[in-house]
Amino acid sequence: MRSRGTLTDSQNERLLQVRLACPDITRACDLARAFADLVRNQRGYLLVEWIRQAEQDAPKPMKGFAGFLRQDLDAVTAGLTLPWSSGVVEGHVNRVKTLKRAMYGRASFEVLRTRILTQP
């Protein structure tokens, strides 16, 4: 059984053919893998260099993504460096929004408040 993220021999061969035929795909693929490495290994200190490389010689969509990251560089760098996450809070916010949406126009604020505070 293959592990997630690995390619079969035939898939690797096909990818090599595509990469040889199109330099833009090769560059985009290389940058995407480098970015995935930054995310997986929390290497935010390398982000500025990655953005510079992407803005310099990447295909247009990748350049746009790099420019978007540069707009909020401090927050993105913190997200790729610091061990803290707002994921748990976002889950609770999503739950509250779902309850509000389901109860809209059907119940008072007090009922909504009770449901939010009594559910885990």
C-alpha cells in the first residue's frame, strides 16, 4: 500500500514527461514543494526568500500568490513559525454561527445563549 503523497512508478514517469515539456510547470511544482516544506516544518524564517524566488521567475498564478503573502507578511511568517494555532477557537466560532443560522427567526436571544453555553 502506498503512503499518502507518494507516486507510483508510472505516475513519476508521467510527471517527468510533463516537467520536461513545460518549464513553467516545473518551476511551479518546485516552488509548491518548497512552500509545502515551509508549512510542514514551520520554517517561516525562509518565507521572504521563497516569496522573492516566486516573484522573480514563477508562472503568473504563483507570482500572484507570492504577492498576496507579502501583503500580510508578518502574520503569515508568524503562522509558519509559532506553535500556536487558533484552530480550536475557529471550531467554536463555526459552531456558534451554525446555531445562529439554524435558529434565525425562530427563537429569542436567550434560547440561543442557552444552547451555546450548554453544548460542549
